[in-house]
Amino acid sequence: MKTGIKMLGSAAFLFGVYLYSNKETPTMFVRRVNENLREKKQAYKNWQAAYQNLKQSVAELKTRMPELEKALTAIQRDIDEAQFQIQPRIDEINKYASKMKQ
């Protein structure tokens, strides 16, 4: 019991020293702590909302992935077809360019 009272007294003394060194009243300290707590709660709520938004966006991306894969496959097929049609011309140009260098 005596140890508990001593510890409580020491804590109260240290709290008083802390308030005095910061030139702060207990009321100001409580207000500052409450404001800090409100800011942290709001930041946490903002983080939760952003996290939920991210989860929804990832889920939407997963549902649209087959469409995206089809589009990418079609684009790649078009590129390959164009490359196939252009390649003989590129080879011909390279042939003339190498003759000009000689």
C-alpha cells in the first residue's frame, strides 16, 4: 500500500514537473491530448476509407482482367500481323542500306 502511494505521488510530481516545464495547465494538457486523439482517429478513419477503396479497385480490376487480356491479345496479334507485312520491306531497305555502305 505504501509503495503504491509513493508511486502515485512520484507520478503526480513528475506530471507537475512536465506541465511546469512546458508552461501548460492541466486543462490545456487534456485539451491537447484530446485534440491529438481526435486527429489520430480521423487519420485512422481516412486510412480505413482509402484501404476499402483500394480493395474495391483491386476487385474491379480482377473482374475486368479477362477483358484486358483479350484486348492485349488482340493488340499483340495486330502488331505481329503488321510486323509480318512490314518485315519484307524492312529487309529490302536494310539490303539497300548495306549496299550503299559498301
